[in-house]
Amino acid sequence: MNLRKVLISLLLLLLTIEFSYSLGNSYKSQMEEMAKNYAEKKYDRKYKVKRSYDNGLSVVLEEYEGTSWFTSRKVNECTVYLTNVVGTSAINANPTVPNIAGEYNVNDDSCGESIIIPKIKKYIQDSLISKYYTSDKIDFSLKIRSEGEKFDTSNTRYPHSERYFQLYNVGGDWNLNGEEWLEKYKAKIQVNNMSINIYEQPENAENIAKAMEFGYALDKYLHNLTTSHKINGMYIYLYTYNKDYVVKHGGTICYTRLTGDKYYKYLRNYFFTLGDGGYKGYVPITSSNIFELAYITSSNREDNILIKDTKYYQPIKEILDSKLNK
């Protein structure tokens, strides 16, 4: 009898999964069209559907802008999330449009974040980074989250919505420029993470010292960017390679199997890193502790070695003594 119940339960589960899969496939094009129309109306931008997943309930959009009569370039991409909005607590963000299959509609999206973060990055690039490096030699990622305030996440599918959703996707604030947005929200946010790659830098004491001076200045800058003065992590990487090479070979760390080895090795593509955060925890960078956070990659590219334990320490220290202690 128990076996029969188990088999019946298993059959019902399989039928439910099959129904959900079939439903997603049947309405996939409608869901993609709904997501595209919703984003274009809300943000007044042009989007193309890149792909969808979760049986059509998550739709990835790409924003394009025209560069001439016949060409356009990709600006960014974001995701629109759909869900069952009937008989549930889920938000219906698209109430003026009829539900798909009587119950599915837009729940939320990440498009506001994809619009405003590049503006904030440009502001940081123009106001600080450009004093040290040109834009063609760097790229960087930035994550900002709310500080202190917690949001109800039970009615939204947007990942990490307690940190992001109500910062980026309401009130039309995505139309602000980076400086304006930071001014409006500086009392509500903190810098969660910032990671910077700097390319085509010959390995020498001068370039390492410059990166450390930059890291020192960037830490102060990010610290004062918000009234919370909080940073969870900041990381700088120097490469002798160009960006295309680094991307092609896995980013900061590549995984490779050398001749005769049984196992894959983790090889660092960068030759220098200034890392503040992670499992060790973030600490404000000072002239006293900066050498505890700066590392050179070992000759076999498998390990990090503290700068103070290398040949570079003394010449770098002499350069920085005249700069950081001003």
C-alpha cells in the first residue's frame, strides 16, 4: 500500500514537472514579448530578447542604441522576471496587461541596476581613476547594496532584492546621472565590492608603486562616497597582458593542466594584487598597513607573496614614502 502511494506521488510529481515544462514552452514567445514590452515602456529604451530560462519565466534582454542609420551597439543587458501573480503574494508589476495563461505576469526586473551602475562607474572613472589610468587600460566591476535597511523579499523574484531592487528600480531614478544618484542615496548605501583590472603594465617597482598609490587613493575615495563609509571589499590586479589575452585565458586565474601533471593547476594571470576584504575582512588602507595587503605572484604563478618579502619592497617603499605621507 505504501509503495503504491509512493508511486502515485512520484507520478504526480513527474506530471507536474512535465506540465510546467510544457507550459513554459507553450507560452515562451508570449513571455519574452511581454518582458520586452514591459521593459521598453518602463525605461523608455529599446531592447532585444537574448534568451530566456526557467521555462520562460526569466527573460534576458539586451539594450541597444543606434550608432548610425544602419548600425547599433549593445549598451547593457538585464533580466525581467515573470511569476504566478494570481492567488499568491507576488507583486504584479505589469497590471494593465492581461496575464499569460491567466496567471503569469511580470514580477520585477534588474534593468534599473543595469542602467544606473554604468553611470556610477563613469562618474568614478572621470573623478578619480582617470588621474592614474586611461580607460583603455582598465576595466572594473562595482556592486552597491543598501546599508542597514532591509526590504521584504517574499513577493519578488529579483535576486538579492533586499539589497538592490528598491534602490534601482523605482521612482525613475535610473534617469539620474551617477553623481546625482549617489548624492540622493549616499545615506542608504555602502560599497559592497569593487574589483579593478589594469592591463599592459610592465612588471617593475614604479608600476607597482603607482598601483599601490592608486589603491590608497581609491580606498579613501570609496570610503567617502557614502555616509555609511562602509566597504566590503576592494581588489586591484595588474597584468602585463592586454585585456583580450586575460579574458581568453580565464580572467584573474586560469585553470590548466601542465605536461605530466595529473591535476589542474590554478595559475594567476596577474603579477600584482592589492586585496582588501574577502575572508580576512576589510580594513581601511593606511600608509602603515598597505604592505600587508599587497602581493606579487610567484614565479610559477601558483602563489601570492607579500611585497615586503620581495626585491621590490625597498624601492617601492621609497617611492610611496614621499607620496602617502603627504
